[in-house]
Amino acid sequence: MTDTLPAQTQRTIDPDKLMSFVFRAVDEVGATLNTALVVMGDKLGYYTAMADGRPVTPAELAEQTGTSEHYAREWLNNQAAGAIVEYDAETRRYTLPAEHAVALADPTSPAYLAGFFQLALGTVHDAERIYQAARDGDGMGWHEHNTDVHHGCERFFRTMYNGHLLNEWIPALDGVAAKLAAGGTVADVGCGHGASTILLAKAFPNATFVGSDYHAESIAVARERAAAAGVSDRVTFEVTPATGFTGTGYDLVAMFDCLHDMGDPVGAARHVREAIAEDGTWMVVEPMAGDRVEDNLNTVGRAYYGFSTLLCTPASLSQDVGLALGTQAGPAKIRDVSTAAGFTGFRTAATTPFNNVFEVRP
């Protein structure tokens, strides 16, 4: 007997709905191109030059930034069409609104987004390899990506840490601030460029810190930045996977936006359980997500599912075990990981629009 496919059902096309989608698709392409143009504005200093709010012409912007007027003109027109800058048709000048300047030209702002665009651009740049990996069922390691991924990630998440780590997240953990103030010990696992480690070290001068990451180039950057920040006497960085960081008896083990990237998160969690003090705390900071797909079908979820497909899931699949939790794992999956590793306490200690912060206890 020959299997046959069911006949295709003819569906009625609504012309208005079709055209609505076509124009939405045009907007999607514009948004994709704009990612590169925002990074262009960041790297060429266009946003910085316009941050004071003074209206400029293309010629003035080009002169201020030492760039070509032709490029400045087209860039400004694109940014005006996307409502990132404002255009005055009478004066033919362009203005960067104050709120947009905070997000695009002020690295100290908790709303700073330039690194987010850089991370996205770097991620898309490597997409061709991900297409093939999806065909083959392979992965792509963090270390295999271009530097825009590494630097953009650090710039984006450093903004989160500057805005929330010391004022909200550490105080939300039971007794942790007091332990660190008295001279506790901290392991920052998957520390990347060391932004979180250094921030904590500067805030708690009596504590000692070990930052670890398997990416040697990131650890080299972390060591340089610790020296520049004057905390090298209390901060050590090591190149090692999450299942092999050194030391025991830690008062705090922290993982910032990295557990879901690991090939063996349960194995990493078991190592944390062995390394942590019996009254210690494991702080797991993960991307904002709910437990159900429908919880994450929103603006933030859309971006994170994109990163999950092109960056985080391939990273996990490139490693041993390759559990591939995904960027939108949600609290229930993180709880399952901690329980499998032998932890008994688990709660959501804090949230932001971009993060869940979990307190895990032995």
C-alpha cells in the first residue's frame, strides 16, 4: 500500500492582511539594517557628538567626527526615518533626543543599549555557520564567535550589573551582603571580561574573589581590567570550565547570564554544590523568562529567543552533554538543575525587565 500525502487545503487570502504583513516585513528588514547602523553610530562617535542635543547638519556631524559627509548624511536620514533622531525640515538639521542620548551615548546609564546592538550584530554576522550546524546537529562555541559578540555582550550586561547588582540583587540575598562586608569569599563562574567580579570587589574591599571562564581571551581582558581598577590583590582570574573552577567553602558562587549556555549545567551545579559553604548562596542570574512559551511571546522574549537560536543553544551544543536549556529556560528548568545537583532551597530573589535572579541554597 502506497502512502499518500493529504491534499493541500486551499486557503483564502485576505489582501489587506497580506499587505499588512508585507509592510511589516519591510520594517523588519529596516530594523535588521538599523542594527548595523546603530553600531556604526556608536563606533564612529555620531551619537556622542550629538549627545548635547544641539541640532546638526550632515556636514557638521562629519566634521565633528572626522568622517565622510556622504555617510553622515545617509546615516542621519536613516536614523530620522527610524525615529531615533529628529529632523527639522525647515532648518534641515538633526537632533538626538535627550532620552535617546541616554540609551545610546551614556555608558554609565542603566538604560545604555549600544552593547546590545553590538552583540546582536556580531551574532548575526556568524549566522551562516549556525545554519549549517542546525543541519548537522552541531554547535558553535562561544570562543568561535567574532569579537563583537564578546565585547557587545560584556557592554550590555555590564549595564545591568551597574544598575542592579549592588543596589538590588545582593541585598535581596539572605545575609550575603553582611558576609561579603565582613570578608567573605566569592566565585564568579563564567565571568567573561570580569565586569561583575570587579564591581563586587570594589564594593566589598574585605572580600576575596575568584573569577573563572573557559574563554582564555576573556580572562586576559578581565585581568587587565582588574589591574586597572586596583583590585588585583583580592581578585584572581583562572581559565577553566564551570565544572572545574578551583576552591571550596565559598560564601557566594555567582553565575551571571551563563548557566543556560553551558553544555552540562547539572554538572556545573554539582561542582558548585561541592565548592560552596554549607551556609553559602548560589546566585544564578538568567535572562527574564517564564516557564511556558506563551509567557515569553513578547518584545524581550523575541530578542532572547533570537539569541538563543543563534548564540546560546549552539554554545551549549558545542560542549559535552549539550543539554541546550535555551536562553528562555524559565525558573522551573533552573530549579530542576539545582535540585538535580543536590540543592534544596530555591527562590526568585529579584527581577528586572531583562533578568531573573535566583537564590539557591544547599
